[in-house]
Amino acid sequence: MGSFSSLNTLCLMDNNLTEIVTTTTQELHNFTNLEYLTLDFSSLHISLLQSIASIFPSLKSLSMIDCKVNGVVRSQGFPHFKSLEYLDMNTACIALNASFLQIIGASMPFLKYLSLSYFTFGTNSSRILDQGLCPLVHLQELHMANNDLRGSLPWCLANMTSLRTLDVSSNQLTGSISSSPLILDAYNNEINAEITESHSLTAPNFQLKSLSLSSGYEDGVTFPKFLHHQNKLEDVDLSHIKMNGEFPNWLLENNTKLESLSLVNDSLAGPFRLPIHSHKSLRLLDVSNNNFQGRIPAEIGDILPSLSSFNISMNALDGSIPSSFGNMNFLQILDLSNNHLTGEIPEHLAIGCVNLEILVLSNNNLEGHMFSKNFNLTKLSWLLLEDNHFVEEIPQSLSKCLSLEGLHLNNNNLSGKIPQWLGNLTGLQYIIIPENHLEGPIPVAFCQLDSLQILGISDNNISGSLPS
């Protein structure tokens, strides 16, 4: 191997490298151009790292995923990786008697990518998230999820102008956020979404691309102050926070590139107000399980024409379903269930939402005939309309839904016979139609529904015998 003097990449993963033979390290000296080294899933001694650092001064990338490192790592004498830019030690196990973050900060000054998620720091090491990261001024990505880290985020993160991704999810971090990198994932911590007075920022020096602060907060949290100054957001998840306030339509107005907004289970109340101008970037909007009242704005289909998924279930909305939903040509999922909506399903919705796959209108006060003959929802795979007041027969227009898998129409006022054409929808897995006024026999055509798992027809006026 010593003859490969031009070797650039070396993969030694899934090996036992605990015993290093002197002749082996001598041969490695010939790899003067090595830049990428992979030791994933291997066992090795700390002395090997020391050899690697001295033998490969131009090493840029070192991957040690799920490695078991023997020997105690001390701050004194740790190998100095002068050129290392990428270090991945996910799920690695290493024995320490000092802060590993300080060791990295002192010995790898040019790191751009550092991943220590699910890292085993050792019994003698501190789990306090200290200032050891501060010297890493070139860092672009930092992943430290699931490490039981404690303390607060270092203030020096604000000075890391190159930092774009920070993942400290599933730790025990506390304190407050005053500045942040481009992407912040702080899921399952106790970080307050409020800037403290002592470090308040009129105009923060960062622009987020993605923000996740979901879960783990006490009651009475307000929208983060720094959020009012953001204008480059693309993805926001502030779910499961007992928030005060109304729907933040200003967030949409300020961030024209916003694609995803999740505000699930946030105790938001008041009317569901939309931005004044059309927002053409938003694809996903989930504001389910809140306390919104009043009507769904009539112009929603014109203001949010690009939505592919909209969920406003489990609120207290009333009034009719806006006809402008039919202007959402990209809509695939629509969930308006568990509200107090009245009236009929707009015909324009059944004509215009040509890409709709899941329609959930359960547990409302909807009435009238379910669908008319003008019907283009041919891509429907799930239709959930239970617990409403729909009347007349199961509409013939549903026979166009050849991809239908689930049909939930229970607890309505449907009448007439169970249609034979349901047997032609061979993808049906669930036919749930109890508690109606359906009559006549079970169609023999049901025998060709090979995928059928549940057939619910109780509490009707079904007669005749079961098809053999």
C-alpha cells in the first residue's frame, strides 16, 4: 500500500484497529496527499488518532461514526488536526477526562462541519455546553442532538457568521435565545422563545431560514421578538407551545419565501386572519388543534393559491366552506374536521381541486347533497365525511375515484341502496357507512374488493343475505 503515493481517499471502516503495528504507520507516511479518511464502525486506540494527525497534515475529512476509541483522551497532547474541515463522530464512544468541546476548539481550528450527535462523552466529562466551541469561527454546521447536554447556548454563536445549521435537539438546554444561526433545531429542550431584556435586540444580526422551537414550553409564551425581524424564513415549526395571541399573519407578510408553517396545538385564539396580499410560496399550513373562531376567510384560495396541504381541524370555526378553495390547483390534503362548519360542499371545490387526495370534513354540521355531477376529485384516496348531516344517496360521482382507499360516511342521513359501482373501486380498504338510512342488500360486486379490510354497515336498513 505504501506505493500509492497519490492516494486521496482511504476507507478503513468496520475494522479492529486497536493494535497499531509500527510498520503499518511507517507505510502510511507515504500517503502524503490523503484528504479523506473513513474509520466508521471500527475499534481503535487514541494513539491511532495521534498518528493520523502527524502523518496526514493535509487531512480535510475524518469520519468516525459509531467508533469505539480506547485510551483516555486528555486535553494535553491531543492530536492537532491543522487542516481538518469535516469531523463526524455520531454515536462514537470515547473516554474523556476533560471537555471534548474545548479539545476540539483548540486542536481543529478550521472545522466547517462537526457532528457529535448521540455521542458518548464518558463518565468523567462535563455535559455542560461550554465555550469550547467559540474558537471554531469557520463552523458552518454543528450537530449535537441527543447528548443530555445542559446549560445554555454559548453567546459566541452570534459571532459565527458562517454557521448555517445548528442541531441541539433532545438535550437538557435551558436559557433564552438572543441570536441564532440560519437553521435552528431546538426541539425537546427548555429554551425560551423570548429574548431577555439584558440582551434584547432591536434588529437581530441573523436571518433564519428554518426555525423549530416545538415542544417543551410552559404556558404564556409569546411569539419570539426576533421573529418579527425575519424576512428569509422558509420553514417554521412552533407547534405544541401554549402560546398567547392570534394567527401571525404578519409572519406570512414579512416572509414571502415561507413554504411551511406549523402552529399545531398552540392555544392560539381569535379570528383566522390571512395576509392582505397573495402569498404564492406557502405549500404547507397546519394550524390544527387551536381555538380559532369565526369564519374561514372567503378569499383563502386567492391569498394562498399554492397550498398543497392545509389543516385547520380541531378549532371552533363556523360558517360555510369558502368556494375559493377551488382555486387551489395544487391542493392534495384538506382537513377542516372537528369544527362547526355549516352549509354544503362548494361545487367549485369539487371541480377545481383536481389534485386533491385526502379530504377530511368530519364532525361538522355540513348538510345537503354530498357532491353534484360536476366533480373532478378523481385522485381522491381518502374521503372522510362522517358525523355530518348529508342526505340522499351516495353520489354516483364518486365512481370516478378509482384510487379511493377509505370511504368514511358514517353517522349522516344518507338513504337509498348501497351502490353496486363501489365494487369497481378495487383499491377500497375501508367502507365505513354505519348509522345512516341505507337499505337493500349488500352488493355482490363487493366480492371483488380483494383489498377490503373493514366493511361497516351497522345501524342501517340492510336486508337480504350475505353474498356467498
